[in-house]
Amino acid sequence: MSTSIKGFCLHGSEKIKPATATDLSLNTNIVEMEVPELKEGELLAKTLYTGICGSDNSATLGKPNFDWVERPRIIGHEFSAEVLELGPGDHGDIKVGDVFTPLAMLGCQDEECPACSVAKWNLCPSKQIIGFHRNGGFGQRVVLETDRVVQLMEGLTPQQGALVEPLSIIVNALHNKCAIKPGQDVVVTGCGIIGLMSAELARAAGARVAITGIAQDRGVRLKKAKERGFIALEVGPENTLSQQLSKGVKDAKGIAFGNNGKVDLLIECSGVPQVLTEAISVVRPEGDICVIATYPTAVEINATHLTRTSLNMRGSMGSCREDYMVAQKLMVTGVFPSEHYTNFYDFENITQAFEDAIRAKNVKAVIKMN
């Protein structure tokens, strides 16, 4: 017997400008959904808390790099949930009542797959992303494969569980792609939650961190960055990052940040092509650039400068189970203080939460789903 649920549904792909994000009904609405019968290896769960990701915003705004998402679709891949029912098949140690967060990306699991053969489902060319390839966490019930389940460790709350997936992305990027050394000066471009998480983990590794945002970010996100002790830089066409670094940036103690306008590492989280184009001009020779963002268009890079300065540029895509476990521990031990970054909304206010997220009126919107 199926159960009727409510879900926040992506149904259209109209191009909506962020400044006019008060009309998201062009592409989304709250619908009644029927829960399908469970197949082999699937489970039914009650969603508890679901976070709004930048990719959810991009799909909602109808950005071209998310045209591939099949509509209609209940979106959402950052969530915590409680197991209600197990379908047929072997579920290992998973049982009814377990609270978990799901792996956002499920690989093909073919032993011949170069990614899945080493448990890197996030790099599988045939990966299936919950909330994009199948209904996700903005439904009050969700059906998913047991293989996705990552049980929450003792001491982690369901509210924190909704932040495990985005934090795991930063774990993958900073711990596996960036060799941050104590005393380095690091710039994070983009002050959404991915940028703010990057700043926290870079500082925890011993770096001094500056984070950038635009005028829209001034009242909430850059303000939060400054409150958390980071160097907050508002950038724009008239005050670019490279211009500000060249003129000289100082930390709260008046100590110069960077060296002659160059930094050791830049972590790109903005998703703005021009920001990545500029990035290679502000990193010292043999310095590092880590790209976490994705982009709506091709990005022009001065490859000759990249060569002549021997820069290291690395991309970082998603995360895997090991990163989820590290992310949980970072929250349980307080290395990442999630309480400083979450803004909670009830499910009936989900459209308002999306509007606020798109217009940078919150830091990280998390929806109480039930």
C-alpha cells in the first residue's frame, strides 16, 4: 500500500534571474507524491532535515548546466532521515529506526569501472545523484538504495546530519587535493556555505584565510565570515581581488596578508567564470588552485601563465563514504561549528527558504521536513 506525501517539486526549466527569485513557482511547487513499492535493496525513510544546496538553487533558477535534470523531480540530496521500512533483499546492519544521511552519488559498482573499483562513486561516469536522477530529500518520505546509507555517528544530531554531505565535499577537496601547511595564506572565493566550510577547514589546518563575496553578500554571508574571524573581502568590477591584494590586505591585527599581492592557495567556490580566470594571477609561483565549483559556461584560462608560474590547479568532484565519516567527526568534535551557519525553516516555508538562499539572505538554509 502506498502512502501520500508532500514534496517540493522541480517541474520547469524557465530561466529565472536571481534578483527576481520571488517567482519560483515558474519552476517549482509543493505536490502530493505517491511512495512507490520498495524494490530489491531499497528502503523507505522519513526525511528529518534537508539542506538547500547551490545546485538545487541553480536547477530551480533553470541554469543551463542543470538542463539535464529530468522534470518533474523531487530535488534534495543533503539530508538526514530515519529508516521506516526495509524492502526485499539484504540490508546488512541497517535496521528500522536507524538515522542516517545518504551518499549523494551512487556509482555503477561495476568492477571494471575505474572509479567504482576503488570506491570512488563520485567519479563514476554513470553515477546517479539522489534528488536529480531519482526523488530526493525535499520529499517528506524518500525511497533510496540501502547502499547509500551512512549511519550518523553517536553524538551527531539529525540537524547536523543535513550538513554532512556538503562538509564531506570540503573534506575531499582540502584533505585530498590541497597540501595546506600551517602559516600559509589562503583565499577562498565565494562565501556560500561551501566557501565558508572551506574557510573553516583551511583555518583548522593552520592557514590564515581571506574569503570573498559580492555586494549582495555584505549583510549576511560576509558579515558571518568576519564574525568568525576571517578576512572578509567584498569584490566587484571596480575592486577586484587582484587589485585589493596588490594594494595590500591586512588581517585584524594589522599584519599583511599574502606576499606582494600573491597567496599560497586559492580555493574557488563561487562558480563565476571570471573569478576562476582571475585566480591564476593572485597565486604565487608553484602555488595551488583548488576548484570545487562548477560553471554555467566554458572558462577562459591563461594557460601560458599557468605554465610559466608552475601553478598546480586541481579540480575536486563530490565525495565518497570515507569523506562522510571524516565530516561527521569534524562536526561531533566541534572542528566545524555547524551551529554558526544554519538557518532553519519549517517545510511550509520551503519556498521562502529557497528565495532567501538565492538572494543570499541566509547562510545555510535547512528545512525541517516533518
